Amino acid sequence: MSSISPRPSSGVSRIDRARRLLHVSFAVLLVACGVPSQEDITSESLIAFLQEEYEGVPGADHAVYFHSLVDLNGDDEDEVLVLMLGPGLCGSGGCNMMILEKAIESYRIVTETTITNQPIQVLEPSSNGWRDLAVTVRGGGITAYEAVLRFDGTSYPRNPSAPPAEPLAEAVSGEVVIDFSSPEEGTPLYSP
């Protein structure tokens, strides 16, 4: 009669090895199936929100937008800056910008500004717990300048060319988050 000696224990049971193999297999399957990234999910929900927000607005069917995800209030959740371009959404002084905060299944408008131009920057300084923003003011016969938008505890200024917004007096470090060469680089609000 032959004796079978037990296999030396490596400290890892067959069940543990099977679980690890299952986890690795599941991760490979998710990547192979093209599970959408957080950016893809944000883009889909953002388009749905913007389409609802601009439904019926003249010219919105030809609008494009630029957006950037950035944590403005230090809560480790990205807010969304959106610059809308299109007939009816822009005038001689600029276009509409929205600052959005994620809500349960959509977004909440923190502020909507008018006459806003790119580049849009998120500055290092903060006001009332939210990062300051800089936008370009131009058009309507004025000399272009950068305006700083400071959060007042409830919202950012709605008009970058009027108080409480003010011209940026000196260079401040920050990050350009929306800038482009041509409106054609934007994302269409509605698919062609």
C-alpha cells in the first residue's frame, strides 16, 4: 500500500486562492468590457443636466460646452465648471458659465455667471472655504482684463464685470482649467 504524504501547507487555503483568482478575473473582465470611467459617467450625467437646464432656450440646439472637474471647496468631491457657447448663450461681452456641485442624482447650480470668457483659472487663494476663480472680461468696447470671483459663503459673483467681482490686481498662482482655441473644440450639447 502506498502512502500519500500531505502537501506542505503554504498558509493559503484553496478557498483563499480561488477567491483571489475570482477577484483578478473580475477585474480583468471589467477592463475588457469597457466599464465607463468616472469621467464618462460625469459627462453623461452632465449632458443630461445641461440639456434639461437649457431646454427651450433659443440657440441651445447649436450650443457647445467646455467643462472641468475640480474640487473647489476642499471636500474631496469635484465640482464642475462649465462654459457654455452658442447663439442665445453668449453676447458681445461673453458667455454663460456654471459652477455645479454634485447632488444625489444630478447637479445643483452653485452660481451661474454671465459675460464670462476663457481662460478660466482656479486660483490658490480661497474665500469662505471655496477657491477663488479668475475669468477674462472683454467685449463691449472695454480693454480686456482678468477678474477675480470670490465665493461669498453662498455663491460667486454673477457678473465678472461688476462688483463684488474685481479686476485681478496682480498675478496670482493658479491652474487654467478651461481654455481653447476654437469653439469647435467644445462638446455639442446635442448630438448632430
